[in-house]
Amino acid sequence: MLQSFSRNHTTCIVVLCQSVENCTRFREGHTPSKLDYIITKEENQIDGLCYDAPLGKSDHCCLSFVFVLQSIESLAVPRMSQCNYWKEDYEAISRELDLVECILN
């Protein structure tokens, strides 16, 4: 949903996602309606939305879902090789570097 409104000469654009697609209220003698909403900033923040039986004498179904705080892809940390600087042969490295001719301008 994209909604724009103005207040005191400031224009704001609000982008929100509504996840509930089916009717959530069922009352005998009435047309089923959608009265319950789950509104988030991003579409992929709601996972596994289920429409469950009402509690007690309620005419609203229960909504159960998983709210995703962070995706698995964003949690993946690239594996970086760990250097063990204590295993290096610094004397051999120094000898190799002595053979390199450096020209400074």
C-alpha cells in the first residue's frame, strides 16, 4: 500500500505491507469480513501465517505467524581464512625481500 499525505507543508510517503488476505471474522447471519490486519514495513517479515479457530465465543479467527526479524541470508558471514602469524618464517621472508630491487622516484 502506498499512501501519501500532507501536514504543515510537509509531504510524507508511507509504504506498508498488509499480510492478511482472507476473512478473519465469521458471524452467523453476517457476511464474512476481514477485520484483523498484520501491518509491517517489509513484505517478507511475516512467515507461515495461519488462520486458526477462534478462542472461546469470539467470532474472530486467531492469526498465528512467525515475525522474521532478520533473514538467514543476511546472517550468513563469509568464512575468512585465519592467519597464524606466529607460524611464518620471517627470516626467510626478509631474505626474499632483500633480493627485490626497489626503485623509488
